[in-house]
Amino acid sequence: MLEAGLYFLQQLINGITIGSTYALIAIGYTMVYGIIGMINFAHGEIYMIGTYVAFMAIAGMAMLGIEFLPIIFLGALLASMLVSSSFGWAVERIAYRPLRGGNRLIPLISAIGMSIFLQNYVRLGQGSRDIAMSSQITGGFSIGPTDGFHATLSYMQIIIFVVMLVSMALLTLFISKSRMGRACRAVAQDLKMANLLGIDTNRVIATTFVIGAALAAVAGTLLGMYYGVVNAYVGFIAGLKAFTAAVLGGIGSIPGAMLGGILLGIAESMTAAYFSTEYKDVVSFGLLVLILLFKPTGILGKPEVEKI
Amino acid sequence: MSKKVPFALFCAGLTVILAFPILGLNLEHKGTSLVVTGADNWTLIGVLVAALIVFVTQLLKSQIKATYQAVKPNFGGLIQRLPGEDKRKLISKLVLIALIIAALVLPFFTSRQWPDIATLVLIYVILGLGLNVVVGLAGLLDLGYVAFYAVGAYSYALLSQYFGWSFWACLPIGTLLAATFGLLLGFPVLRLRGDYLAIVTLGFGEIIRILLNNFTSITGGPNGIGNIPKPSLPFIQFEPNFEIVWLEFGRRATDGGVPFHKFFDLPYDSSLKVIVLYLIALALAVITILIIQRLIRMPVGRAWEALREDEIACRSLGLNRTAIKLSAFTIGASFAGFAGSLFAARQGFINPESFIFWESVIILAIVVLGGMGSQIGVMIAAAIVVLLQELTAEFDEYRLLAFGAIMVLMMIWKPQGLLPMKRPHIKLKQE
């Protein structure tokens, strides 16, 4: 009985860890969708680039002989955020801005093209094999009897959860308090009207992409350090999961993305634990279809009003 | 000018940030640890040159635009010199007839490899035309089109393996089965906004592939299904007694028919089966073209396009949104099933690897390149894409890179595609 409980607890911990990173990636989808109503398919690739840059930064600092963990962690985080947000900005500028205001299908196809481009750009530069890295932060707490089966809560998992909470708090503060955040909310409500009232909407949209990309880089760094493996293809599936999370929580809603991410992470780790690992992706897609069927607005989303 | 310099500098700096970590640094395993090494000097020089180019272009953007406007080729004179409507119709008819004759005769005079590639082109033509109905005409972005293709291919493979059914029996079944899947998937999803459809179909495509991979007992999992028979052709025999003989084109009859060369007492020719398959594919592709051409001119075809252009107006005019979308989705799916059966027959072996997301992207690229809604455009694009795929197999990364870039650039510069669709219309003759 205790063992089963501990097993469940372990799965819950794993699920929340993965879910936290999904939530961070989902923010990028949800903010962009909230403002310009398009799915940024290239977002998953930006997350993947973030992981690569974090690995480079960690390996580079190890070669320079830096061993103080917080510096390594912060350095990797900053480097990956810088590069990823540059990618976010450039992608918006090159592939989406010229297409704004036309048929909805066109930016979507452009986004798919961009996703393919970025994936193969990284493949070209870094090869298509897996890059593995030994974990930097080891150890953790164990829960339950030390000699028998016990659940572990590693330090890395705690860091992931805490970093996610801090990022979310900062983002919420930015959106609700800062001038730019207020502009973001205004643009999300009514882009044309905001433009008429003198808000530089292009700048707001670019900021949204940069913030989304930076948060994806945070997720990339964390998840890269947690799993210790990256290849050029991880972005696709992670992006898909994060999008599912965004829809689950209600697309356009930031707390929704967080809730959706964690719920999806838990659902996935429970399926993997109690059913079968092969079907964990099927479950998340099945979940997506079910949500869209019964509650298309998601858990915290607002119903969309069609304007003529 | 003063404002431009900082922006140009910013863009140049950004180029370095975008290019240097990915191209200029390499992650390598050394023993147990991961090390970063710099790429060779040429890459670094390339990155700097790219940054310089970006700097100069950003600085001189307005001048470049002005120059382009000045030298922009003017097609106005050329269009006026084209022959009149009637003459053009005659020419296009002659070209069409010449093309059909060439398509029928050529395979007998080329090496074996070409009819095989041409069959693949035709399969992609069918797929492209089918997806064109969904994406180009109805405006529904379907990213899981490959799932229906897989349904068609697996239904033929499984039915022939377990029940020994022939290609001609499985073709309609595969088509219907794919249509059923389309109907079942489309029914809940089509009530939703377009972007959700894209992601749900994508998810569905992945689910089908994962299921095929994991139902090892039926589908063989990653090992796939082999020994799928090639289609046979019926031949009506009058003597010694009236009966229909199924001719097969392999060396030995495997499917309960008679080998072609034995029946006619000819020497065995191994390229014949490839050519016959090509001819069957040609016939099926022509059937597809004709069906879709009729559909476009029918009320349902008009409704697809009207719905794509303005959904709210259509609903106000009393069109049933869900029914129309569902019809487009189902018809598109059924053509994928059609092509899938043919694909299984061509390959003789299928496994889930043939039905990855990338296939959906290629078919979508065909539709986008050809011009959404345009049939001729889609056919030409299918030929270009498949030939490029076959001929440049060794430059895999560059090919995919170019694919992505072309998709983006097409959307920016020519979203209507290479050969934009023209509405079927009648022009009154001026007396």
C-alpha cells in the first residue's frame, strides 16, 4: 500500500517537473495566439535551439574551469535566452510580419516552413546525432523508507519547479504592471483600436515573440539539464505538447498555459507509469481532441467572439 | 540616414548571434565530457560576410527597392501579343493530347528507372490534388493528410496479406476506409476554428503512425509488411472457352493469375511490371483529375471556395458550414486512400516510416508551390518536388533547408503559387 502510494507520488513529481517546462513553452504559443491569432509552429525549434546553446555554454564554461554551479546555471540560462530571443525576433520579422493581415492560412504555412528551416539549419551546423551531457546538479531528497522502495525528489526537479514559478511571477508582473505589458493587453484586446490610439503594435508583437522565445529558452536549458540529451528533432514534439497544454488551459490565457502544462505533464507521466510508454503521446493528442470537442475554449479561456 | 545606421548595425549583430553559435561552434564528445570546438575558419569568415551583407542591405534598403522598381521587367507588352482566346484553347488542347500520347508511349523507350519514378510522381499528383481540395479549395489546413494515405496503403497490404484480396478489390475499400476515417475525424473538429484543425490533424497523423508501430501482431510494427503483390490486369479470353483471365507481370504467378509472358508465349521482361504499374497509375491519376475537375464546377465545389473566402457571408446565405467542410475533408481523405493503395502496390513493402509527418509537409509543399486551388500547378509542382527528392538524395540537409526557406519565401512573395488558379468562366464574344 505504501509502496503504491510512493510510486504514485514519484509519478506526480515527474509529471509536475515535465509539466512545468511545457508550461514555459506554452506561454510563447498562448501570448502570440492571444495577440495575432496565429500558431507559431517554429516555437518548438526555438526551444530546441535554446537547449543547444545552453549545452554549449555549459561545456564552454567547464573548459574554462568554472565550477561554481550557480554561475554555470545562470550563464547557460542567459546565453540561451539571448540567442533564442534573437531567433524569436528574427523569425517574426522575416516570416510573419510581411504576411500580417491577409489570409489566415498563409502565415501558418510560412510558420511550418520556418520550422523546417530552423530544424535543418541546426542539423546542418550540429549534425543529426544525439548530444549527451552528464548532469551538473545531482542528488536530492528521498521520501519513504531508505532501504525499500522510495520516491525521490531531485534538486534538479526542485530547481525546475522554482524557476518556472519565478518566471511566471515575473511575466505576470510585467504584463500587469509595466507600460509595455499594458500595451500587450491592449493589443490582445483589439489590435486595430490599439494602433489607432498610438500604440506601436509592431513593437508590441515583436516583444511578445521575444518574451515567448526567452521563456522557451529557459525551458530548453532546464529540460536539457534534466534529461542531459538533445538532438535537432526534439523541438517538434515538445512544441506540439506545449501547444496542447496551451489549448488545454485556454489559449490566450497565461495562467491557463501554466495550469494546462502541469496537467498535461501529470497525465503523461501517469500514462507512462500505469499504461504504456509508447502511448503517452497518443494520450496527449487524444486529450487535445477531447478538449476541443467538449470545451474548445479550454479550462481558463474566454469564448471567442467573431467580429464582422 | 542617421536612424538607419544603428538599425543596420543591430541587424548585423543579430546575424552573428543567429549564425555563430549554431554554425561556428561544434559540440563534441570527448571521453565522458562534452567539449565545444570552433568550426573551421571558412565558416567564421562566412558568418562575418553574411553579417556584412545584412549590414549593407539594411543600410541601402530604400535604394535597392528603387533600383528594383526601375528595372522590374514589364510583361504588359508580352501579354498583348499572346494569341486570342480561341487559338489559345486549340493550342492547349493540342499540347494536352501530345502530353497524353507522350505519357503513354515514352516508358517503353526509357530505362527501367524512369517509369518507376514517374509512378511516384503520379502518386504525388493524386495526393496533391486530393489535398488541394482540402487546403486549396476549402481552405482547411490539414497537417495529418499522411494518415489517410497510410490507411489506404495498410488496408491494401493487410487485406492482401490476410485474405489474399486483389488490388482491384482493395482499391475501393482503401478509398472508402480512408474516407470513413476522414469523416470520423472531421466531424468533431470541423466545427472549430481553422488553426485548431491544423494541430488536431497533425496529432491524428502521429497517432496513426504510433498505432501502426505498436500493433505489432497485426501490422508487423516497425518491420512493416512485405510481399505486397503488384496489381494484375483482367483479360477477356474467348477461346478455348469464355473466361476472364487475370494477367500478372512478375516471373511467376503469385496471386492466382497467369503470368503475362507465359500466356502470350513471350520472353520474360522484368521491366514490364514497372511499366504496367506506371500505366495503371496514369489511369488512376487521370480519373482523379477528371473527378476533381467536375467537383470544382459543381455547387459543392463553389461552396468550398465561397466558404474559404468568407465564412460568415456563407452562413448568412444559408450554407451548412459543417456539411460543406466535411465533404471537402472526406473527399480529400478518400483520394489519399486511393494513392495509398497504389503506393503499397508500387513499393511492395510498407512500414510506418513511410508515413511520417514529413510526408504531410511534402504534400502540403506541393499544393503551396503549385498554387492553392490550381490543378495544373499542383501537377507540375508534384513532378518538380518528386524529381528533386529523387535526384538530390545525397544533399539531404540542404534540400530540407531549401524546402523550408522556399515555403516561407513563396508565402511572402507569391502566396498564390506558381500557377495561380483561374476560375472557370465564360466570356461573351464581342460582335
